[in-house]
Amino acid sequence: MPPRHKSIIAYLSANSFSTTASVLRDELGLGEDTFDTATTKKYETLLEKKWTSIVRLQKKIMDLESRNNSLQSDLDNATPSSLSRRNQDPISWLPVGRPRHSLESHREMVNCIAFHPTSASIASGSDDYTIKIWDWELGELERTIKGHTRAVLDVDFGGPKTGILLASCSSDLTIKLWDPANEYQNIRTLAGHDHIVSAVRFISSGAGDLLVSASGDKTIKLWNVTTGYCLMTLQGHAGWVRDVCSSMDGAFLLSASNDQTARLWDISGPTPDNKLVMIGHDNVVKCCAFAPPASYRHLASMAGLKKVPPATNKAEFMATGSRDKTIKLWDARGMCIKTLIGHDNWVSALVFHPGGKYLLSVADDKSLRCWDLSQEGRCVKTLDGIHDHFITSLRWAPPIIKEGSAGVANGEPPSTPKKGTKVVTPDETIRCVIATASVDMTLKIFAN
């Protein structure tokens, strides 16, 4: 008698369908003498195990089909010469395969990461209250920094021209400044927020002594890191401000909030001005990013503009990621020009490729996705399962600035290029290295 018949009878008996089980026994000629209670017990869970196995296999098939589609897309858009060029050209580089390093030492989830602008160091902040400094080239832990009394939620390198600093913010309501040149000593603690400080970023230009922070108290604060004073407080969001970043010239800030909006702020004058409120997401807006001028020609086409905005304008296009599982691209009028759909869970972090052609994103679906802006934001690559749990952070390593490469900073060109020309000069300035962090307590380094 096939085991499947016995398992069906055992399942029906275990779930109180005794009449149906009895009818099936009679039809199959399985009496109590050949299929007793003890034997029935052995077959009780077999049917359910088969069902769950089928579900797991179906999920695996779907994942493999998704990966196959991504690889097929790569093949459809590739020629032998383009593949060779892609492997060599930083402008076309995208992460592939397994990471170069998987860094493990944190005892709780890793919330944030930041690359040192000139050395091979990367900082990570965790729910274990610590910051760790790693050598991403060697994959080695360099030191552990202690000082915060609650989870470390964000970190960033930057600061005055006299010396690079590391800034961190925490659930303990404080921001701390650390000196890498002096064994990461805590040189200042900034207090002023009334709730968890969720994001911190150095302002990109000027003297380098400005820092911006975002908090659960619904405010954004601007700080002078030299004096420790809060210079201004920006109010307008109706909910927790989850993320904030500055434009390349430091004139604008972009913020993302639980109130399901993103806001653009002009801080170039003596009085800050809330220029735009971007409405369109259906859930918490978790992350945001300014598009680099290198991407303007692709985004301008997407927005239906006849003329590409000049590279001197640093806040022409923006991107936001949300718990509604979507990414939205916005123009300087606050209009949503494209919604990118593909992630199966909350979008947690975004970064534009320095070459301008791609936008990269990570999410709670444990995947990293690459969106081609030259193809109307089409998803051209998906790396599934790069972590064992939700992905919390994504960063691109700063460019290598060569001496004598005037006009090149942060991977941006001196002017908007003409169609068909390269968008970063020289290409070697792009460092083909990205890092991700996760609830699985690890950092992953992907490098060419």
C-alpha cells in the first residue's frame, strides 16, 4: 500500500474526520489488523510535512526564477566588449556575487555604517551600544569604541579641514564626536534633542564644521562641531524624522519622516526655508538621498525635461525610500517623476552610483537592487539573500581624489556632460566598494 494513502488516513483520523477515514480504509482494504493505531501515529504528520516542503520548494523556485531573470537581463544588455568594459570601467561597476568580506563582532543588530574619506577604515554602530572601526580592505577589526549608553543609530565621517572627525548619534538622545587622529577619543558630546537621535550627517561643503541631525522629537538641528553650539532648529515635520542628508554644496537639506513626507530645506541664508514638501508615500519615509549631477541627464529625460539642469544646481533631483516598499524619484518642483517597485518589504537605505547611471537600494527583504536610470529606472540587478536578516544600511566608499584632478569632488564632474560622454573625470576617482549592514549583526563588503 502506498505511504500516501496511509498518511491521508492518519491525517484524517488525527483531525477528527473519523467517518471519512473509515470510508477510505474500507475502499483501500486497510483494516485495524494491518494499519493499527500505533502505525497510524507514525504517519500523522507526514502529509503536513509534504505540504510545507512543497511551499518551501515553490519559494525556492520563485527566488531562482527572479535570479534567472536578473541574469538574463544582464545577458540581454551585454556584448563581449561591453562585459569587458563593465568589469574595467568604474562608471558601470555594480556589486556581484559574494561579498569580499563578512565582518562579525557586534553582539546586536548593526544599524549604520560610514566609510572614512581617505583611509581604508569603516565605522559601524550597533544596538550593543558600541561603534566598531574596521579595515575594510583586510576585513579586520581595528578597535571598539564605547561611550553611548543606548543603541548607536547612525555614524558619519567629516568635519573641519584641520582634521577628520567621526560623529555618532544614539537612542540615549546625544550626538558624540570622536577624533580618529587621537585613537578615537570622545572630544565632544552634543545634547539638545528631546527624543532618540536617528540620523547625523556632516554638511558637505564650506568650512566642514557643520553637522545636521534628525530626531524622534520631529526636529532637525544644525550644529557647529567646533563650538558644540546648536545653530538652528528646523521644525515642520509632524512625525519622527528618520533620515537627513545635505546637498553637495551644503546649501540644502533633505529629510524623511514618519509623517509619510520628505522635505527640502534651503539653509544657505540666515533663515532656513522649507522649500518643498514631497507627498506620495503611503507609509513611513525611511531614507532619502540627493541625486549627483552625473545622473541629471538620465533623470531629466525621465522627468520630460528638454534641457538638462546645470551641474551647479545641487538639488535638482532626489530619491526617497519607504515602508510602503517603494522608492520615489522627485524633481526640484516636488513632483514625483517615477515610482520604483520591486522590493518585497520596507526599503531601508538608498545610494546613487557616483557614475550617475544607477540607484542602489536595500530593504528588509534581504536584497540589494540596482535600478538603471538610463532605462526609466528599470531594475537590472538583484542580489537576494546577501544577509540572513533585514538590511539596515548601505554606503558607497568615497572616491579616490587624485592630486591635480581639479574640479572633481565627491565623484561629481565639473559640468554636466554632453550626451555620450563620460560623467566622471577621471573614472579612477570612483572607488568600486560598497558596504551593507544588517540585523544579522554583520557588515558585508562588496568590492571590485
